[in-house]
Amino acid sequence: TTTATTTNSYKQHQQQLIVQKKKRVAIAYTGGTVGMKQKSDGTLVPADVEYIWSVINSMPEFSHKAIPELEIYAPLERPLDSSDISFKEWILIAKEIEKNYYSFDGFVILHGTDTMSYTASFLSFMFENLAKPVVLTGAQIPLSELRSDAKTNLLDAILTAGYSKIPEVMICFNSILMRGNRSRKSNSWSLEAFKSCNYPPLGSGGLHLTTNQRRLLPIPKQEFSCFTNLEQNVVILRMFPGAKDIYRNIFVESQIKGIVLETFGSGNVAKDPKFYDMLECATLRGVIVVIVSLCEHGTVLLEVYENGMQLKNRGALSGYDMTSEAAFAKLSYLIGKNLPTDEIKKLMYCDLRGELTNIDLVDFTLKQHTLIY
């Protein structure tokens, strides 16, 4: 009886969606594996937007009456392998969505997987007071191939963009809906290409496409705007055994304004007075240094180990449970606003777009653990 009731409720929900005013979804095609074609030498290259549109129109699923009215466009000068996407392209994508913001119910961005988490993280900060769904998706196998995962990914993304009203930048991949600035590509060979780090998925697709409302950001009441004055002199550096002098120029002499430092475990580096001095030289010059972990899960706590405490004493900030991609985007966004250094440091500790677990909550969770031995 319960199953029958649930099925009837779902069918009623579907009918209500269909009789509503037709939703409108814009698809921004940027390139990536999803739209690639094979050259004569066997290598894959991104096809143009007309080709993608023709493939989509050839598939009966996209003509279903529940599918929103679709419009596809190319925000970039040409479709790109996502490894070629950076600041210029993020700004072009953002401006195109800003231009069409009030004409559509939601947006889908077809994107390569390699830098999808970077794009999702940057857009999450660039879009201020976002009140509509922006869903990035792509594929591990091109849309035109027989076993492509692109069809399901694109269908889920379109339905989420058209009907969910989730006010976030998201990644929809392999029937999992993730907050964009919590995502990370974790597998280059599996259809389950992305993970949601330190935050549960926002939704999933099984028999039905569902979301967990308690995990979503609230809908903002202020007017939407798009910030594009990103600071590009920000870098991500990875610590490894023996790393010290190789980074000297970056810390001491370069024009870099922000550094995301990927460290071991909960914020550890090798004990090296020269490295600590280089770090302090950078922070005294006004460089913002944010410590994140090489681990996909867990949080940075600089006070736990002496080596980590040295980083804090030399002016570095804890990135807590942010991904490297989110910390990179957040630094670029905040420095680009030309805020005072102390204000930037303060805001790095604040959860602005769901990218960071509340610091008090982290402390509270740790205190709930009872010592056994």
C-alpha cells in the first residue's frame, strides 16, 4: 500500500509539472569529452555546438513532454578541452549566464571533467545572490558513442535546472547531485568520476530524482549580480617530502597575492626553519596563505601538531575542510574585491557559499567524541 501511494504521489507530481507553464533551460556548451568527435588519427577533439544540438535532437528522450524548453549556446570563442579552461573562460561563462539570467528558469553547463570542479567553485563565488540552479555536467564517454554516460547526466542536469529551484552551482554526474564547491574529480576511468568532499550529496537519481532540502542553501532575497574582477595572481602549491627551496621565489620574491598550500593530514609540513621563514616573509608582505589538506576528507587543525602550529604562528590561515579548488576560487574572489587584508582573512574563515563547515560545528563535533582509552 505504501509503495502504491508513493507511486501515485510521484505520478501526480509529474502531472503537475507538465501542466505548469513550460520551463526554460539554457545549455551552455563549453566543450569537453561530452561533445568530442574522433579525428582520423584516433584522437578526440571538441565538436562545435551545432553538432551537439543535432545529437541531442536525435534522441527521443529529449523530446519528452516533461523536458523544459531548451536553448543551447556557446559562451566561449570555440569549444575547449577543459584542461584549457581558466580565468578568461570562467568570466565568459559567468557573463553569458548573467546576460540570460532572467530569461531562463535554470542553466546547464556542458563541460569537460578535468577542471569541472574548478569552474563550479569559481562560479559559486562569482554569482552573488544566486537564486536559480546552475548545473554543470559532462561525460566520460562522448554523447555520440553507444555506451555514453552523457545522456543520463544531461537529462538529470536539465530536469534539475528546470524544476528543482536549488539556488546553487552544482555538479550532476552519475546520478549524484553535488554542491559545486565541495566536489572533486576522483576517477579518470570510472563513470563515477566525482566525489563530494566533506559534505553529503545534495540529491541523487534512482527510481526518482530527489534532493535533501536540509542540505541546500537558502534562497537569497537580494538581487542577483555577477562579480568578474578575479585576482589571477593566486596559486596552489603542493607539499611533498623534500619540498622547500623550490618554492623560495614564490614565497619571497614573486608578485603572487594568495597561496593555497596543500599539506599533509590535518595541516602538517616537514619541520624546516628555512621554510617557516619563507612563509613568514610572504605573510608579512601581505600574501594570504591558506592551508588545506591533501586528504579528500577531514579538516585542517593547525593547533594539533607542533609543525602545523608553526604555520599558524607564521601567519598562515587554516582552510579547514575546504577543497583546494574552493580555497583557490575563494582567495581569487576575495582578493579581487580589493578588501583590506584583515577583512580577507576574516572572510576566509566564514562560510560564504556552503564551501566551508562552520568552525564552531567542527569544534562541537570533535568534543562529542568520547575517549575509550
